[in-house]
Amino acid sequence: MATLLPKPVDPEELAKQNETTKKGLFFPGSDLDEVAKHFIGNNHRYRENIIIPKMYGAVQIKTNEEKLVEAAFESCAFKSLMSCVLGYGLGAAIGLFSSSVNPSIADPMAGDKQQTAREIFREMRQATHSYGKNFAVIGAVFAAVECVIESKRGVSDWKNGTYAGAVTGGLIGLRAGVKAGIVGAAGFAAFSTVIDYYMRHR
């Protein structure tokens, strides 16, 4: 006759289970035995610790190659290189504009020799390259310093740009002396703070 009551536990089997649990399967220590059973045992462990954010559309887990590419794009070297290239382009554009607006035209009344088109283009090329090189150095130094400071602090806020601006302005101004370095650091830090505040609160 079937019964709904639970099956009584055999005292000898219960004693064997308690003795095995007390001694441990692999090690006498309970904590170490639990660790050994976790890694050596045949328990099926699923990837229950993956946190998939809720978003619209299908959820795709990034592969190792995608993670490597993303890490390369977010590295300080890549950011510094991109800032160097963009800075050179911006400086070249400014140099080209300034040399075309204010060319050095000879005065015929003073007896100066008239410049040829080749000489004018040579001066424009020199001015463009000079502006581009200066802006490239500023962009590369600023991006590298800001990335290092952000990595060390672990926080992305306006202080990173201020510190990076102070370091960059100080390094550029030190070529003309200590006083010029201090003034350059203060001015570049204030400019970086204003630009960063505008970009974050616009």
C-alpha cells in the first residue's frame, strides 16, 4: 500500500554521510574540501555570473578579438597619436589661413624685390608646416598626459583636463623660462577647464 509519509532514514547510512562530510572527500579541512569538490568534482557549472545589460535589440557578447580592438582604440598611445594627427591638420589649416590673409608683400616704393609666386608658396608651406607641427605637439602631449592622469585617478571629470592643461602649458612655456612656464601652465589650465566645462554642460 502506497503511503505519502517520507521514507525513514537509515541510521547507519546517515552516520556514514555525517562521517564522510566531517572527514571530507579530498582533505580533512571542510573549507579546503569544498574548494576541491568545486574544481575537481563533476558538478555542472554554468556561466551564471555573466551580467547582460538590458537593451533594445539582440544582445551580443563581445569576442576576444573585439575586446582587443576596443582596448587598442582606448589606449593612451592611440589617443595621443590621433590627437597628434588632428592637431597637425588643425594647425596646418590655421597656418594656411594666416599666411594667405597676411602675406609678406614687397614694397616697390622702398626698392624691395618683388616676390615670385614660387617664393610666396614656399613661405605659405613653411608657415603651414610650422603651425601644424606646434599644434601636433600640443595635441599629443595634452592627450597623453590627460589619459595617464585619468588612468591613475580612475575618474573621468573636469579635473583631468585641468591638470593636463597645466602640465602641457608648463612644458611649452618652460622653453622661454620659469616665469613663462608658470604663466603658460595657468593659462592653459584655465582654458582647458572652460572648454571641458562647456563640453560637459552644453
